[in-house]
Amino acid sequence: MKKNSIEVRNLSFRYQKEDVLPTLDQVEFHVKQGEWLSIVGHNGSGKSTLVRLLNGLLEADQGQVLIDDQVLTPENIWEKRQEMGIVFQNPDNQFVGATVEDDVAFALENNQVSPENMRLRVEEALKTVNMWEFRDREPARLSGGQKQRVAVAGVLALQPKILILDEVTSMLDPEGRKELMETIAAIRRQQDITVLSVTHDLEEVSLSDRVLVMKKGRVESIQTPNELFQRPDLEDVGLDLPFTRQLLELLDLDVSSYLSEEELQDYLWELQFPK
């Protein structure tokens, strides 16, 4: 059995001590090594606050965060951050280099990685996200999807054990979202990286192993994507009814599992033209 990459125990947090209700209230969950956990919920449900607590950007009022079975403390926070790579919603806020290659190398320079090793890591990371041919481009001249892939490459170059994605697809068009999620899924398979993603995107949710639903600062439920998509109250947890499910209902077809648009297309084709 795989060990826990992340474990959260009884985590509570208030931004202001005088706040009547905590932003996070006794949150508990775990993520196994190599697992993909999506976190969903309405704006204000505590998702992004939780991410910042996991990375040590905020300090909990109560409870513990364990990374690789070690409690996160002020003494080991810098060491544990080396194991976690985080990509935020707006990639422009993460760019510091004049070129794509310079940007991916920036964090490695700060970590005193040798020049030879740095070149190898930068090339490997950019090739992993299919951005090596853009290495001499200015980040500002890239498309939204390309920028996010470069941001992911900058994290991968650090060789983290855990990849945290905070609404990384929210500013992308459908094609950009699809390309980025396919890249993340491939990286996870190849490198056995643990993925934790905060999202409203149903396609992103469908790629995960489990989904943690946040509601008013608490864990409302933890389910598989298929279990979540069968719920009649998806809008109550900040998700739209999947387009494919809407179409199936209009066609009066009962399918128990979630279908992507491509899978739905194949399913309808088989109904019309059975082999």
C-alpha cells in the first residue's frame, strides 16, 4: 500500500481572530503517493486558503499538515517546500526571466543547482510539457495555455514529489485547458507525482482519482468523480451540470458513469451504428 504524500489533521484557520466563523474548520483528509485529488467548492469555501496552509504560506490556528509523514513546522518548512511545486491561476505572476529557458532556470539558480545539471533539468522539463522549441521566446508573447505549461515546467525542473494546481485552467480557452490537463495527466503517469488540484473545471475533475468537496470551510464529502457527477445538487457545491450529462438527459438516455465529450460522441455513434 502506498504511503500518504499529504495528510491533513483537524486543520482550522481564521484570517482575523475576531471572525465569527473560521475560514477552515476541522478539515481532515489525505492524499496517497501518486494519487490525483481534486478540490472543488464555491468561491469562499476555503479551497485556496487550504492550499496556502499546505505550502506553509499561512500558519494554521489548529491542527497539523504532514508531508511524507512529517509534520510541517517552522523548522522544516523550507525543506518540505522543496518537495512541493505550486502553479497558480495567473502564470504571468510567476514569470521572472527574459526568456522561457531563463524563467525555468530561475528557481534552480536560487537553489544553487550546478550549471550542467541546470541545463539538463531545464531541457527535460520543457520537453516534458512540449515547450522546448519555445525556449528562446519571451514568456509575454506566449498564449495562455503555453504560459501555464511553462509555469508547470518551472515547477517540474525542481523535481517535486507533489504538484499543486490552484485554478490553473480558469483563464484558458477549452483547447488550452485540454492540452494542459493532458500534459499533467501524462506527467503524473510517467513520474508518479502526487497531484492536488483546486478547480471548477469538470474535465479536470474527471481525470482525478478522488474529489474533495469543500463547503463553508469544511469537508462536505470525498467521492470519486463518477459518484460526484451523479449528484443532483452539483450547483450547490459550485459545479455546473456536465454538458454531456445535460445532453444525455435531453435524449432520455441513462448512463451511470461520466462521459467526456469524445466518449459521448463514440457512445452515440455506437447507438446509431452498432457493430
